[in-house]
Amino acid sequence: MEKTLLLLKPDAIARGVCGQIIDRFEKRGFQIAAMKMLQLTKEQAAIHYQDHKEKPFFQDLVDFIISGPLIAMVIAGENTIHASRGMMGSTNPIDATAGTIRGDFALNIRNNIIHGSDSLISAEREIKVFFNENEIYL
Ligand code: IDP
Ligand code: MG
């Protein structure tokens, strides 16, 4: 059983599309192992996005991810990281295929609706930023 961290970013909540996105993961066969709504502090956002701290868009990314509440989830299943990244589509929604989450719900590289961990190592690290072990039910 492989787990990954998903974030339904503040734009997903503002636009009221979280249910449709969660529905896609449930329909695909993933189980929800953990879920909470929260608004990140700047410090928590910097830890979550630590690999991007030298990028020119880092400040913009942090400002966006702390701009409102988000939904953090851990989902579990088979090949979860690879499959969920495929469901999300390309980072830049302009390049994302129709049928992917970003291809269907987003137009802007910053406001791109969803985060998903990109490797086993990042999934393990990122899950711990958001959840204690006793909050994960699988
Ligand atoms: P990912 O979310 O598809 O894994 P990353 O390269 O890890 O993409 O980038 C993290 C997040 O940073 C993206 O989801 C997006 O919100 C934001 N981002 C990436 N590139 C840019 C950019 O060029 N301008 C503004 N924001 C960006
Ligand atoms: Mg990434």
C-alpha cells in the first residue's frame, strides 16, 4: 500500500470544486487515509515547499498557498504516487491534457488547484508536515 500527500489548494476551495476532485480519486480506487482543512503559516509553507526555496517563483508560491484554507489528504492504494501525478496533469495547466485535474479545472501555473507528492521520499516527508501518525487511518 503506497501513500501520497494531496493538497487541494486555496483556489480549489474558493472555486468550490473540492468534491469533484476528491470524487475522482475515490472513483479511481484510492482510499482516503487522512484528511483535514487548515490554513498554513508562512513557516509551514516554506517547509512544505523547501525544495523550491531558490526558485524565482518561491515567494509567489508561498503567498498563494497561505492565502486561504486548503484541504490536506493522504490517499492510499497501488502505485499511488505515479497514478495521482498522472491524474493531476502537467504543472502548467496550459500544457495539461483534458481529462486531467489541472487540464479540466485550471489555467494558471500558480493557481493550479492541486499538489501531489512526486516521489516516495517526498511523500514520506510531506505527509509528516501535515499529519501526526495517529491521524492517518491506514
Ligand atoms: P508540481 O506541483 O506539478 O509538482 P513543482 O515544479 O513542484 O510542480 O512546483 C510546485 C508549485 O509551484 C506548482 O504546483 C505551482 O503552483 C508553482 N509553480 C511552479 N512553477 C511556477 C512558475 O513558474 N510560476 C509560478 N508558480 C509556479
Ligand atoms: Mg512538486
